[in-house]
Amino acid sequence: MASQNSVMAYNDQVLVEEKSLTRILVLNRPKQLNALSYPMISRLLDLFVAYEADPNVKLIILKGNGRAFCAGGDVAAVVHDIRKANWKSGAQFFTKEFTLNYVIATYTKPQVSILNGIVMGGGNGVSMHGRFRVATETSVFAMPETALGLFPDIGASYFLSRLPGFFGEYVGLTGARLDGAEMLACGLATHFVPATKLSLLEEALYKVDSSDSNIISAIIDCYSQQPYLKDQSAYKRSVLSPHSSHFSLDVIDRCFSRKTVEDILSALERESMGKADDWINNTIQSLKKASPTSLKISLRSIREGRIQGVGQCLTREFRMVCHFMEGKLSKDFFEGCRAILLDKDRNPKWEPARLELISEGMVEQFFSRMDDEEWDDLKLPSRSNFVLPRHAIAKL
């Protein structure tokens, strides 16, 4: 029988508002920047499944309470549970989360995610797979997993691999932060609406009596604008940029298209020679601070994602995350959480500590089935009535 505290968390951490045929789901852990707990994920999954079958629900709006949309999954709690019980308790968290990601990715009704504030890690899993993703001037996107000794999961190998050129490799390996303008430019956001207009947008969406994506898109368009992309924007480095005094070629594509992480670093270091370029130097430092194991696994994951569907990506990523939680192949996830989230000394001791010490065979093991008779691959729900929508992620 569920405890009173767990029932309260289930109900209080995701608030529900009903406006005619629209349902507004509000992530409600503002002090934790709306980091996804197990009760939150469970409630979201139950609500999405129920609303899909309800003819009186035409549209889902997902947003966060406070200054963040969602700062990620509550990985500190996952690590605590693993240490208290065993790694399979952590697997339950990811099983539920990845199932939610898949339901959202294959949802038959439109979802509008209001990405005001921070949207990182698991927050991207509940938004990037949806039909509409509205960024603002306060939006901050990142997938910072390599700094934690993990890899971009929640189906990120699917949507990152579909960004223009090799921008997904750059974002996934470095954990780079993107603002709302960059999110719109690369396709992570479908619209950009100033924060001051969000209340007006939401009021207009409350009146929707249709699940027609064209109608909803037209409503959002009325409040959207084209934001200014800063000259120092990382996205400008992945496209021809004649307006910048520092570069005019596709620096990101030129470097992050390389076959290995070592080759990517070498290409960046060549780019930095004779240049006073803070962006390149910061990018190099981000890669050198990240877990070498995570970097190699993340690169392969994103590359495989280019030719896989979202369900295949999530199933493969589940294998990978289980290996990290089990801790036999690598303890970098636990060390990264210790250094960044728990002790906060920001000085993780990665093992192996250098890229050249990690062989292809070592990387390959993370993509294999678990050697455990009680473990099985992720079983995603049947979505037999689902027809793949031609939404923005498919166009990236």
C-alpha cells in the first residue's frame, strides 16, 4: 500500500488545470528546479495515457512552476536509492522515464511545452519529443550528462542526431548551454515567444477545440517572433556566418564531424592555433573536464541515433544506462554525482582518466545486453494506433 507521503508527492508534484478541452500540467518542485522525481514521472505517464483516450481532451500544455521548466531528472535521488538497495531500483526510474518519453514521442494529440527558464537533461525528455516547443528569452537548454559521467539519454541520441550538421554532437559532448534564440535556430524549439506574452498565448490556447496541429501552430504564430541570434552564438559556428568578424565557416561541423573524440579534440586545437577565441578554448576545456568514457559512449550513441527510430534509441539507451548504474564497466556516473551534486568539489576522478586508455571493445560493452538473468531489455508499450506526425523533430 502506498504511503501517504508518496501519494501526496504523486498529486502535488504535478498540478493539473482544466480549461475547456485543454489540460495544463504544471511541474511543481520549484525549489528543486522541477527536477523529475519518480512520482512526477509516474503521474505524467498516467495523465498522458488517460488524456490520449479521452475525447474531451484536445490539447496538452506542459510547463514548470518557478524559474525552471525542468532542470533534469533527480539523479541524486536515483544514486541514493541505488546505494540503499541495488542498481535495479535505479533501473525502475529509467524504465518509467523512458516509457514516458516514448509515449510523448508517439502521442496522437498535440503537446505544447512552455520552455520558460531552465530545460536540461530529463526536462528535454518530456518536451523535445512533443509536437510544439516554445522557447523564450529566459530559456536555457543543455544536456550536461558527460560532466556527470553519464551520457545524453531520454532519447537524446534521436533528437540530437537530427539537428543540423553535427551540432548535436557538439551539444551532446560538451553540455553546451543554448539560449532561446539558438534553440529556435537549430530546431530544438518550434517557436519563440517573449515571456511577457506567455499568458496571452496560454489564454488563446485554452480556447482550442481541436487537435489539429495546423490550428494550434497558427495560434502560437500569432505571439511568436524571430529573436536576435548573437554574433558569439555557438549555432553561428555551425553555419555560414558572414556577419561575424571571428569566423565565416562551419567550425562545429568541421570539428565535430570527426570519427573519434580524439580527432574532434585535435581538430579544435588546430582551430585555436593563433586565435584568441574564447569559444574554442571553452569547448576544449569542457571536453577535457568530462568523463572520457562518457564522451566516447556519447559520440557513438548519437551517431547510431542517426539511423534509428526513437523507440530503438530509447531501448539502446536503457541498456547503456543500466550498465552505468550497475557500475561494473564504469563507476564514473557515481563519481560524477559525488563531485558535482553531493560533495560539490567539482573535481571528479574519472577512471580511465584519458581517452586513449578506452578501447573500442570497452565502449562496445555498454551497448550489449546485461549479463543478468533477471534483467531484460526495455519493453515499450504498443502504439498500434499511432501514426508518425510530420512534426519539427522529424524535419531537423
